[in-house]
Amino acid sequence: VNRAALDFAGCTEEEIRGALFWETPWWNYPPDASERLRRAIETAATKGETIRYETSHLDSAGKLEQYDFSINPVRNASSP
């Protein structure tokens, strides 16, 4: 995680080290954000699909930011 992302969430690297990505502060808003991300990761990993959607995140000051988010499966020579 880079410094800009940590500053945005108002957290330290130590606070998120070892956390699953969907359990980090970036995914605490809206209420279903964490579960939506978990499902997107699962779909990318199991079905090999790229997932893309718009999402909102609250920064450490409570300002709402909009993002175009995507997650892509990582493939190797044996992947379909």
C-alpha cells in the first residue's frame, strides 16, 4: 500500500498488515462495499472474469470520493 492510500484512509501500514483487502478501511463505505469487493475477487479468481464497477469511498475527513474500480485475474501460461 502506498502512502497516498494510507493517508486517504487515515491509517498506518501496521494497522492493515495481514488484513484481507476487503477488510481494510477503504472498503467500509457504503455498507455493502466490503462484501461486493469480496465477491468480485472471488469471481475474478474462480471464473477468470474482469470485474469493473463504480464505487464510493470516504476519506479520513469524511469526504466522499468516486472511483472507477476494476479487478483483473492474473493468468499464467497454463491459464485458459
